[in-house]
Amino acid sequence: MIDATGKLAEIVKTLSGGGRLLILTHNNPDPDSIAAAFALRHILSFVTKMKSKLGYGGTIGRAENRAMVKLLRIPFYPMTAPMASRFKHIAIVDAQPGAKNVLVTRKTECDIVIDHHIPVKAGRSKFKDLRQHYGSTSTILTEYIKENQIPLNARVATALFYGIRTDVDDLGRGSSDYDFKMMHYLFPFVSLKWLKRIENAPIPIHYLRHYTEGLTKAAIYKDVVTADLGTITSPEAVAELAAFFIENRGHAVVVGLWAKRKPPVFFHQDKKKNDERRDSGRSTRREKGIGGGP
């Protein structure tokens, strides 16, 4: 385990001098990025009394993610690049500057970057905590809380628990001992009532239409599935449909095409791959600049 006490001291030093802080996630944030941003805000408000704003550059698509933000009262706001430039300090969680799935460009020097994905060489920041051997960014933030003895409330704990759980697929995908230990630490603080409501959030009708379209048009060749979904309004439905074929039908490769805007985006998910390429086409959408998790 990395020295979380020393890491937090570095963060506090980096943010010295006051000023407004923007905590950014990748575009189209998933539960891990939402929880990590919420936790960093909680940590800094306790340690430094610094006020910060949580922002994202895309949309919150999946019903579960919207329910998470609403039920846990997470103050999360859509952002544009001009809006982000007004903040003195910028922190990025679950993404990195230089990647194409985040609001800031590679020329922007961020103050703080905390992530569990493969390092982006082009990105610049004053402080980095990158741990690709961890299953989620929420695990890193939970370590900060635990090792620095920062008080937890049910809102933050539930967010972090759900963030870790979804990113490692209930400890069945890309997980580590660190993820298991931090989920065990969080569990006594988690609201099971909130967790159940988030996991069973109502699904919009238009979302189900995309699902029907994909199942109807799917073409299967041995262990490969292709599906042309045409123009859709919910790109996160593509990721879920691919996960359905991988997890429930046992197919090894899913290939799709969706177009919310021009140019259309090619989508690929391979059961044999791990990390980002396995995570519902996330890496493909990054290359196109569409966003991160659904």
C-alpha cells in the first residue's frame, strides 16, 4: 500500500495559496469517477476547508449514474472549457490531461491527477497519483480517507463502495487486494437502502428502444457479434448491449457502430482483453474524443 498520508500532504501543499478548485471527471462520467470526485471534495473540505466544484464535460447517461448523483446529493455540474479556465486550480480524477476523454487539453497543466488507468505521456500535472494495478480510482481515494482518519458519512461511503464495485464488476474483473480491502472498510458506513435504489433505477423507454434495435439487428458469426445501431441518443446503451453479449451469451468479441453526431464511432469490445479495452469500448470512445464510461 502506498503512503496515503504522504500523498495527501503533497496534495495540500500543491493547492496552497487559496483560490477556486475545479474537480473534473472524464466526459460521460461513470460511478467510479463520480465517487472519486465526490470523495476528493470531501477530503479537501475536511483537511483544508477549501471549497471546490465538481464538473464534467459530457453527459451523465445511465439511469443508475443519474440516480447515484440524485440520491446521494452529489453537487455535479456540466462544464465547458471556458468555464474550467476560470478556476485557479484543477484536479482530474479517473482520467488524465492529454487524454481525449476529458475537458482540458494536453496543454493545460493541472494541479492534481489521480487515476488508475495507463499513464498518458502527453499529460502535465504538478501532482500525480497513478496506480494502474488498482481496479478503480475510488479505491485510491478510500485509502486517503482511511489512512488519514478522515470521518466518513453514508453519502460518501455509498458512492465510493458503488464506484469500486461497478469498476471491478463485483471483484470479478481487474480487481486487486486493495479493492477488496477498501470495500470491506467502507461497508459498515454504506446505506444499503440507497445502494439498492441506485442499482434498480428506472430505465427510460428510449433506452429500451435502443436495446431492442441492437438485439434485432445483431449478426452473429461464431463468437463474433456485430450490430449497426444507426443514430442513437444514448451512447451508453451501446456499452450495455455489448456487455450483454459478452456476459450472457458468451461471445468473445462484440463490434458495433453508433452515430450520435458525425463522424460515426467504431466500437469494439473483446472478452479476452483487460483493463480499458475490456470495459465496454471505453478506449475506443476515448480515441474519438467522445468520453469515458457511460
